[in-house]
Amino acid sequence: MVDKLAGANLSEADLRHFETEGYLIVRGLFAADEVEALRRNFAEMHAQRSIPGCFEALPIEEARRQGSILKAYPRMMHPHRVNRLSMDYMLDPRVMDILAALLGEEPIAAQSMFYWKPPGAEGQALHQDNFYLKVEPGTCIAAWTAIDDADEENGGLFVVPKSQHEPIQCPHRADPSQSFTVDEVDVPEGLTPMPTTLKAGDVLFFNGSVIHGSYPNRSKDRFRRAFICHYAGESAEKIGKWYSPLYNRQGEIVEREDNAGSGPCGTEFAATGPH
């Protein structure tokens, strides 16, 4: 176990909020120049139009013909595997210290993603991340870094407070006019989705069982870019096989058993990462 407050600059109130609500927003964790460095980095990657194993983008007009601007701005999966800056930010000591405080133990990094969400893009139906990561025992935790200011207009993230106590649901089919992903879970009775309003550089941390998602970007000219990483605690024994290799804070590969079989719904063994 680690000292929950060591190096993380979190208060006891912050820890209580995470434990009771399932999420925590850390304001201004990354400075404007750091956010700009990430923005430039991913713009340069996107300009390549295709990176095997990471993304493939259609020309904008072709994407529009096919009915989704996101086909021109697809999410980038595991950019840390092909891009040094992505690895550096995934393992940033400030993020790792906060994770250690929230987990009560050292974190291990499993995944990075970059989402573009341009104006007119669909949202992401409500879901739970550990349906995909399949961390056992325990759960995963997300660090969702806003690269642009994110609010309800441009498709900012919603979370369902206190849903970390809910079991992992078997999802049903999402509305394709609202969500670019196919899985959707229900909001439990008595709970309500809450918008998170973030400024660029803020980081939202949330438990892997927390129900969350977003709605379409209805702004005229505002992207909602985000750099998102997922982690587990070092005591985890298994994780979905799609996430190896895993890394400790020193950037060293750590081994865990692959969680290769199907989970409670019999389908998530084929999933390609949280949506």
C-alpha cells in the first residue's frame, strides 16, 4: 500500500468525494503549454491519415458521404505504442501520483486513446469501462484529460455519480443516430447522469464501474478533444488480453495474466477497448 496523499496534492475531502461519488475532477493539472503540446502532437499524427494499429482516417468529404464526420476524425487507440509523447503523458508523475492516492496502491497503465469529436459528431452511449478492460480483482480507473473546454454544447462527458457501486451491466443496442458505439447501459433507478464541465488541462478521474458517456457535439465550430488513459492497481491479477503490454510508472513492462474468456454477458471477450 502507498500513502494515499503522498505526492498527489489531494485533500482528504478529494479522496472522500472519489470514494462516495466515484469520480474526481482535478482542475488545471496540465498547463496551457502542455495541452498545446498534446494538441499539436495529435494533429501531426492525424495529418498522416493512417497509422497501423492506431487509426485510419477518411477524407472529410468521403466521411460525410458515409454519414459520420468521425470517420474523418476517428479515435486513436493505444497511441502510446507508436508515439513517445503519448507514453510520457500516460505515465506523467502527476497523474500517477493521483492514481496511487485514489487506488491506495501503485497504478499500472493499460491504455491510451485520443478522441477528436468535431462539430456534428455523434456521442458515446452510456457504458462502464471495466466491461472492456476486465480487471480482476478490483476495477480499472480512467484519467480523462480535456484538450479543449468541454461542456454540454460540444459533447462533454456525463457521469452517473455513485454508480461505482453498481454491477457491470450487460449492454443493449445504442441509438446509432446519437452514439458512434453500439453498446449502451441503463441508468439505475434513483441515479442521474450529471454533466462535467471541464476546462482544457482539467483531468477527470473515475472508477471503472461508473456509468458515463456523452451526447453529440451540437456546437458550430468547437472540437471536444480529449486524451484518455486507463489504469489498474498493481494488485490486479488479470486484465483483458487486448491491453498488454502494461507499464509501471518507470515505463517498465509488467506482466499480468490475460483475461481472455468472456465475462458476465458472454460478448466482451471480443471488445476492442472502452468506448
